[in-house]
Amino acid sequence: MADVVVYEKRTCTTCRKLAQLLEERGIDFDRVEYHVEPLSRDELRALVAKTGARPRDLVRAREPGAQDLPLDDDEAVLEAFAQRPALLQRPIVERGERAVLARPVERALDVLG
């Protein structure tokens, strides 16, 4: 298993750009297509914690239903991510105890350096 994990949706343009960037740099990574196999609330909590952000900071604001989320309630947002993975921003790059939302994709380099 690679020490870099990318949480993505393969049909996402930004996710494809990130994969290309990593491949061009010879960085081995594992893919987690969280839309296909949703993460549990505990997995999401751990991943969000590694970014140093709050769950509200990783909400896809234009996703239907996002505007109805109680953004000040971290647990409610994590539960929403677990129930509706499309609400979670992507791609997220994880390496060890650090993770970053790779938007733009070059931000992934922050956890790889």
C-alpha cells in the first residue's frame, strides 16, 4: 500500500488532473473512490482532523442540500458526509498524519514535500 492516499471521484476533472500531476512526478498513490464505498463517520472525522479544518470547510457548497446543513454542528456535517458522500469536497490527499484538500491540485504538494 502506498503512503499517499487520494480520496476522489474518478469522473471529477480536478481528481483526474491530480492523478496526472502525481503520476508525472512518479508519486505512487492509492485511490479511494468514496462515492462508491462511502467512509464511516469515524473515518471522515479522522480524515477531516488531518486537514486541520472543520467539516464545514470541506462541504461542496453547490451540492444540492448543502445549504440546509447545520454548518456549526461538526457531527451533523460528518453524518451528512457519511450519508451523502457527494457533499464532501474532493480530491483530498492524505499522507501519514496530514491531509489537504487539493484544490487547486498543486496544494497536494503541501503534504508530499
